[in-house]
Amino acid sequence: MGNNKSAVKSAVCPSSCPPPKPACCPAKKRAATAPKAMACPPKKRCKPKPPQVNGFIIFFLEVLKRNPNACVVNIAKEAGKCWRNMTRAQRCVYIMRAKRRKYAK
């Protein structure tokens, strides 16, 4: 049960928060040294990061736009096969688009 509580705490708070006190400490000592609020202040909470965009994602979205009515799973399989068979120069076009998109924000 102790591991479960620490897993929940680590999911809510970043690593900069103080660790919880062990359960073996007497309640009086723990109450005197424990911080009043165990939750992190709102400014310390991590914001979710936007998804990473790479060359393959740009290529896949382009293929998906060409075939809007096809099954996404089949398109992904075909796009993966096509990506593996591309030369480095062909891939470079999509990789550069992804880098431009990343640094444009």
C-alpha cells in the first residue's frame, strides 16, 4: 500500500516536491516536521508537452490527406513500408519540414 501512495504522489507532483515521511515515525514527530500541504503549489505543476513531430509524421499526414476515405491502419502500414524504402535524400525533405515546424513555434 505504501508503494501505491508514492506512485500517486509522483504522478501528481514533480520531483522538486519533498518526499513523504515514512510511516514508522511517531505521529507527534511527523506532525511537527511535515509540511502543512502535501500537494504542490499550482505554479510547480508540470504542463503537458505537445506531441513531438518528426519527418515520418509529416510524411504520414501527407499520405493520409491523399486517401481520406481509406482505413488509417492500412495507410499507416503502407506509409511505414514506403518510408523504409525511401532514400536518405527523399526522407530529408520531410525531416526538414518537421524541423521548420518545430522551430516556427
